[in-house]
Amino acid sequence: MIFKKKTIIGEQHGVSFMNGEVAFQGFSMSVYCYLIDGVLIDTGAQSLHKYFEAFIDAC
């Protein structure tokens, strides 16, 4: 099985965010993680762990 994964990191109105996407055979799932005032909201999907871990560590 080949999963395509991509991430986008950004900030808008003082809120840091990361969007992770996993795609497989035409189906895709998008997951967001937000960081505001030191509070992390949604820690992401297990399949994107290594991408989200870097985002969380950087914040």
C-alpha cells in the first residue's frame, strides 16, 4: 500500500496550524492541528505522527 502524505504549516490571526493530508487510491483525509496561547487542539492522525511531532516540537 502506498499512502501519499503532505503537510502545510501556517499561521493566521495569531493561531499556528498544521494541515496534514493522507491519500490512498483516490480517497483522502485531511486533519488539522491548531496551537493558540500555548494550547494544542487536536494532536493529529497517527499516520502523520512524524510530521505533527515536528510541528508540535517547534511550537
